[in-house]
Amino acid sequence: MKILYDKQADALSIIFTETTVTTKELGEGIAVELDSEGRLAGIEILNALKRFGDRDALRQVVFEGIGVAS
């Protein structure tokens, strides 16, 4: 898993699997990336600092109730 932050775009990307993906928008500025079999490959969050409040919030990601199999 990789967590990337693009300062210029203020975008947070959480990548579970490096593969070709199809992006599905869930809401304004939030999208999931699905692999060719429809499995979750990543998450994209735009306006990350605005959503989370400050940079310290970007240092920690907590997953609850999500199973990620490799």
C-alpha cells in the first residue's frame, strides 16, 4: 500500500494495488479506483487539507471495517 499526497493538487491517494484502474466518483472530490475485476485498487481524495483540517491529519490513515486481500 502506498499513500501519496500531491501538494499542488491538494490530493491524497491511497493505492492498494498498482494496476490499470477505472475511477468511480463517490461524491464531490472523492473517488475509488477499481481494478479490471471490480476490486478496490485505490482511493482518491481531492481538497484533502480542506477536508481534514491540517497536515498532521494526512500523516495517519485508519481503516475500519475494510478488508484488503493481496
